[in-house]
Amino acid sequence: MIGGRRAALLEVGLLVLLLWLIVYPLVLVLVEGFRGADGWTVDFVRQFLERRNEAQALWGSLWISLATVVLAGTIGIPLAFLFSRYDFPGRRIVGGLVALPAVLPPLVGVLAFLFLYGESGFASLLIQRLFRLDTPPWRLQGPGAILLVHAYSMYVYFYLFTRAGLAGLDASVFEAAASLGAGRWRTLRRVVLPLLMPALTGGALLTFMTALASFSAPYIFGGGFRVMTTQIVATRLNGDDQLAMIETVSLTLIALVALWLLRGTAGLESSAGGRKGVAPALVPVKRPAVRLIVGVLGWGLALLLLLPHLTLLLVSFVPAGTWTTEPLPPAYTWRNYLTLIEDPVRARPLLNSLWLATAATVAAVSIAVAAGVLSVRRRARFGRTIEGLLALPWAVPGTVFAIALATAFSVHAPLAGRFILVGTLWLLPLAYLVRNLPITSRSVLAGFRALDLSLDEAAATLGAGRWRTLRRVTLPLLRPAIVAGASLAFVTAFGDFVTSIMLYTYDTRPISLEILSSLRQSDVGVAAAYGVVLMAISAAVFALGADRGGTG
């Protein structure tokens, strides 16, 4: 596609760029953790090992992540079987609604839970009024609250992975098991689950990594319970930068070990039971009473999952200072939404998030396309290394990369590849770019692998050069993959909280930070209005990706 010499230069340039953006900051964090004012030292490692709160935070991150995997799997896997294997009224609609938590950005999901199940939320106030209680019936705080939010937001991974795995099974598998006398439970245990193992392991890996990197739920609901992501932020705020580096290294090691343990069995690219014939037929629920019960349960579940979205929408119309102890807000207004438009101070975070997410997404897609050309089409010498570097940010929690980038770009040393970006407009979009690389590259590289090489040959026989072939043939065919990766990357950056809270400036404060600021000012209506806008834009971009992206 590109001349040999230019391809070699592009390959080296891309490799150097990825090493500088991804590996170099992580190496600096490791170095800084072992270097004090008087030179090399292990004092900070000793402090980390001796302090009990550090061990508690590290253990908290580990067991919360493992418990989240169990809870999410317990919810998501049965739901996937229900909506993929059985036919009942409203199956398709309810099956789509069950995936709605994927539309909620992490902070918005936490915000919705706060308004719905918090001490002063709808459910708590309603029970307090019904039973004439003087105090709230519960406190949404601690590890239980974190697990509740995690289970609600992350079961979707198991649900989607398992549904995809079930859709890929061949009907002949079930027919062969039945012909050998296996019943439904034995077929499930001995045939279906082994074939679904790659999908289940993939869902477990994604859930574990997401829970390990979670910041919003522990930050809002943690109380006295800390995980390592919140511990790192607290340590940085206390000025113990070197100790924060050691904490960052410890969290990174857990993430990399988990990735190494599960990667071999995740089978994310393909399933061992790929479909060669027709899909298995849905099992009809024939008895009218059972159909009614299943339908009611399905729609009831959908309503339960929609409650956080509806709660957020309702609270967004509440005037400031009017909702105190009533189960439902006593007054409503459009003023919260008008404030986001008319007040320049309130509108600025929304515009910031839009341009920050757009810039990071465009840059990430450009890098992913260049990597696809070199690694897949040209089979460049360092192609596998480039693909590995593109995937690395996914294995490292967002808090870690925020610390790493802040460390790398807080010193002016051009010869060492370090420039002062902290406090400028450029650090936050750069951080979003790094976090977006795994998302966009995975989709774009998969799209490149699905293309037929004969198309390039046909273009060449018609006289098209390499750049024209790329522009007129390859990129149009890659549109589904590019749109799918870009839409997910945009939504991830648009609703980012964990990276933003560590790297933002007043001029680049995004919408997630303005939501937190509004909550601290007890302006719940404006905070909810921000959340609804964030949710609506995310849903629209997801829908665009599904419509234009096709199977990408």
C-alpha cells in the first residue's frame, strides 16, 4: 500500500510514538518510585509494605474485582440464556433493554444509583415515609454499595459475551447430544458450557479489569473503605508522590498478572465452537401460564433496569433546594437544562468534553489505521510489537496512566523526550488518546483482517496507486470497523472521570468534573441534567455506531 522506504519510516515512527506515549511514562513511574532526593532507595517500597492501609487498599481492589466477576456472571449468564434460547412475548425488546446499562457512563451510573437508592434517594425516602422511620432505612456506602453498582453496570459484559457465544453455536451440536441420550442439563454441562468457555472467560477478564480500574463507585460510595485507585489519588493529594508511584506499580502488577492468567483461555478472537450450519432454534414456552409469568418477569426486570435512567431524567427537572424529605420532588422546571445552554460557565464543560473526546478519537483512529496498514496489510517487521503496544493501555488502570502521564510530562527535558504538558490544554486529550488506543485498534485491526487481499490486486491492475487504493477501496470497506471503534472510543472519553479528575485544569474541566462540582454544591437538578445530556449523547453515538458500523 505504501512504498517500501516510506513504509519503513512510518513503521519506525509509529513504533517510537507508541513507545513514547505508552511505555516511557510507565517506565518513569517505576523509576521515580525507587528514586529519592539522595538517589536510589527502597524506602518508599518499605513504607508501602509497612503501612496497613496500603495492604488493605490492595486487598480491597482484588476481592472487590473478584466478587464483581462472580456477581456479574450470576446475573449476566442466566439472562443471556433466557433471551437467546427461549421464545416468549417481548423477547427482542426486553433483550435489548437489558443491555441498557452499557449506555450509562460510569459516573452517570453512580449518580443515578445515588438518586434512586441513596440515603436521600427515592427508594429510601419512600420506605422511610411508609414505615414512619425517623432515619433512612439504609446507608448506600461501603463495599456492599460498590458491589451493587458494579454488578448493575458490569453484568452486561457477561450478558453480551454469552449471547454472542450462544449465537455462534451450531444446531447440530444440540441434535448430536440429544441423539446420544443426553438430557438438557447434561447437554448444558458437558457440551454448551465448554463451547462457551472462551466467551465466558472473555467476559470475566473484561469484568475483572473494569472493576479493578473502577474509580467512580469507590470514590462516591466507598466511605472509609478504600481500593487502590482511590488510595493513589489520596496519596497524591497528600503530596507523597513517590509512594503513589509504588501504589501505581502494585496495581499495574495485579492487572498484568490477571491478564496473563486469563488471556490464554479468553479466546476473544474466536470460539472453539464456531457455527458451520444453522443456529439452534428457540425453545418455545408453550404453556400460557408460564408464558405469562416469563413475560411479566422479563418486563419487570427491564423496568427495574430502567429505573436508574428514569430517576436521572426525573431529578434533572428538580429546581435547586426544593427536594428535601419528600418521596417525590414537589416541583419541576426546565431551568436546569436552560442553565446548561445560557450560562457560559455551565456550558463550557460540555463543549470541553465534546472537543476533547473528538480530538482523542480522531487521533486514535488515525493511529489504528496506520497500525493496520503496517501490521496486517504490509506485515511489517515490528507489526506484532505495535499491536502489543496498542493493547497495553487496556491492561493498565486509568489511574495508573494518569499518574504516569503526569509524571512524564511535568518536566522540561526535550532531549529525554519530556515536555511540560501538566496544566496545559494538551495533557487531557493526550490521556484520552492513550486510553482509546486499545478500543479503536481492536476494531480497526479486526476490520483489516477481514478484507480480501485480492481487492488491492484488482485496484493495482486498474492503475490505482497505493495511496489511492487506501483512500478509495480500503477505507470505505473499513467504515464499519472504524465507526464501531470510533463510537465506543468517543463515548469512553466523553464520560471519562478517573483520568479527568487527576489531569484536568480549569480551562479543560470536562462534564464529569462539573457533575461532581454540582453535587458538592447540592445542585442535584443541574448535576442530573448534565448526566442526562451525557447519557443521551452516549446513546446517540452508540446508535450511530450500530447503524453505520454494521458488523464492525
